[in-house]
Amino acid sequence: MKKKNILVTGSSRGIGRACALAFAKSGHHVFINSRNSIDQLEDTRHAILSEGGTCTMLPGDVADPGSVRAMFDIIAGCCGGLDVLVNNAGRAYFGLLSDMSDEDWRMVIDTDLSSAFYCCRAAIPYMVARKEGRIINISSMWGASGASCEAAYSAAKSGLHGLTKALAKELAPSNIQVNALACGVIDTEMNARLHADERAALEDEIPAGRYGTAEEAADMVLLLAEAPSYLTGQIIGLDGGML
């Protein structure tokens, strides 16, 4: 398999870390990114190197267009551009919409949706020039159904679904595939806020009877990165049968 250059945003923990480790284990070079969790990002780097993989750390805030431009300048200097972009960076806000501040709303929308726009915009010219590339957006089932007390998160993920479908049509003539993975309840730090009784109640709602794992999500991302080129513009659910 040809060695590819891959950026996974938000790869210091959770699904992003699992994706970075899986791509590196498959022989690809991974650019790993985090805004604040630099110690955890260093841990991801160490884990990749200890397994014989290669990676480049790219600390930076993908919700900031200037930071994204700086990151892609480094990528261009290293390898010209990306073969695969995984837009994984995200954050949640749990609470009533009426309690959200303007800053809370902007923070969620910028991190979960605008960051994907900034990274796609930076990655696309190289992919178009080569007539090849993959963009994989990590989304959520709440982007399709909405979640109570997660209005901003649901709105951002719904926007990500629209971006995925529209961009897939725009880029299909250039042989660039754009898909999204709509995750259900994954056992990551984002869901660690739940008490044991809340967790048990939620598990009862999942037909599979359990949370998904970050590794399962990463396995799906790897499949999307190698899927037939006719697969594009799809929102693929990984939710244990909830939707």
C-alpha cells in the first residue's frame, strides 16, 4: 500500500488519537494536531514512534483560519500536501440553549464546523492538482436527529453533514471523495461526564447494548480512506443501531 500523508485534527485523545495510531500502524505518515492538550499530543506521538510509525506534531487551533494556514504551510514544506484529511476536532456544550452565551455558541460552531471548512479549503488545492484525495469528517448521529440540551453541537454536526454532501458533489469531478462518519455514543472523554446510572440508562437505549469504542470508529475511518472511489457524499452511521 502506498504510504500516504494524513492529517487528523484533534488527535491528542479519543477518536482522533485512535485514528492517528491506526493510520500510522498501517504505514502512513500522520500529522497530529491539538489546540491545548500538548502533553497528550506528545503521548500520541510517542505511541506512534514506539510502534515504528512516523508522525509530525502540528499544535494549533483549527478553529482559527490563521493557525490553519500556518499548519498547512508546514505540511506543504514536508510533503507538498495531504492525501487524506480527517476533520475530527470537536467540542460539546451540555445545557439549555437559553443558558448559552454568545461565546459558548461561537466556540462550538467554530470548533465543530468552521474548522472543517478551514482545513478543507487549505487541503483541496493540492488534492485537485493531483486529481486524488479523501476527506473524512467525524460527525455525530445528533447531526441527523438532534439532541436535547445539545442544540449547538447538533446544529454544527448537521452543518457538517451538509458540507460533506455539497463538497462531495463539488469535488467528484476531481476524483476526491468526501464522506462523514456519524458516530453514536462512543466511550471517550466527551461522554465521561455521565454518572454510572446515567450511563446504564443510555446503554439500555442502544440496541447493541454498549458504547462504541474509539478504535471501532478508527477502523471505519481507515475503511473510508481506502473505500472504492464511487463512495462519496455519504453520512455513514456508527451508532450501535440507535438510528
